[in-house]
Amino acid sequence: MGIDYVLFDRLVELSTRFRPEGRTLMLGRQSFGIQTKHRQLYEKTLQRYGIEGKRFDFLQDDGFAETLMAKLGFGQMETMDFSNYEGADVLHDLNKRPAKKLENKFDLIFDGGTVEHVFNVPMALEGLFRMLKPGGRLVSANGLNGWYGHGMYQFNPELVWTFWKRACNCNVIDCRAVPVEPEDGFGQVEFQDPALTGVRLKLKNKIGPGRTYLYYEIEKTEESHLPDFALQSDYETRWNGHENAGKTHLESDVRS
């Protein structure tokens, strides 16, 4: 796992509008190095967001990313992993519920491509929710397309809106496709909530076949909660108001 140029760019942007005050957590001990073919872009990103420094200022000798995170204002990030083979601070299997001592503890959790390697994704997502403090944010970048054979799963933006927004009542601050190659002709594509239209997102000819992240940022609030159920957006809008559909998250007056 590692932070490439496009994730560096997103993290720099995040640093201009969000500074956690408490504990912060990185899933897996992420590496950070300068991608030679994109080496000129790092300074351009820093300049674009008004951050002083050169790309090499954010490196550390062992190749990991704690220095990058600290210099961007995300604090001294703790690292979580299944094993201590890379020196993780917190050992935890995301297939299982986190220990009570980890619940409501973190102002920022960064998932730079870990959940796609976890078999029990629902448990992993619920665990991240439990570990976030109200007001805390989860920033995630996992495979959307082109990562064949990389992890156990690739993810759809529907998951963000179905689980995090409607099921958990979290704020979705950002949800987009981010191609690994910054010159990718498709570029970054922001995704809106499919429930607004009741129609599934149409991604054909909007994202390319190359490696593309599903990048999203959510905020847990005092009103957020773990769900009793989660329903896909377009089905929920169709079923809403029908007595035999059971409970939905949507009010009947949003049905078209």
C-alpha cells in the first residue's frame, strides 16, 4: 500500500480545510515516495493549495508516510494492521469488531486501500464507524475499476451513499473517481447521490478502463448511527410507499 501522486494531491487539498485536533489513524502503514514520471507535479500541487515546501520535504528515510501526514497537519498518525510486520502501532483484524478502547477515539481515519483486502467488508466499515469520533472523518481510496486481481473487491460509489449517508446518517463530503494516472483522459468524476434521481449511476464512458480509485470523505455526526438495514438507492426510491416493501430511509414525498 502506498500514497501515489494523485492521492498526495487529494490529501494536500484536504489539509487546506480539515485539521484534526485529536488522534488520527492510518489503516496499514502506508508508504510514500516520489513517482519519477510525475515528479514535477508534486510542487505544482503544493503551490496550487498555497503550501510551502518541496516534494522531498515530505519524505522519510524508511519510505513510510507518517512524515507526510504530520507535515500536512494530520498529526502523528497511528497505524493499524493485522500484523506488526511493518511496525504498526495498533494490531487489529478488521474482519472483527474493534475493542471498546478504540471506539469513538479518532478524529481522522485514512484508508488508502486497505478495506479492499478485507473479506468481511460490512464488519470493516462498521468498525471504522465505531472508531470515528463524532465530528471525525474517514477518507478512503479503494479500487473502483482496473484493479483486477489486486484485492478481494472493487467498490461502487453506490456503497458510499447507501451505507454512509442513508444507513449511517453521515455527511458525504466528497465522492469521486480518481484515475491513478493524472493525465487520464477521463479525469476525476464527482458522483452525486443516486437517490436524488432514483436511477443508478451510469459510469460507462465516464470512467476509463485503467486503474481508478473510488475516493470519498465522510463525516460522522452526533446524529450518526449504525444501521438496522441498508438498501440500494434506486430500489429504495421504487419501493418507497409500497406497504409490502417494509421500511425505507426515504420519505414518501421524494418518490417521483
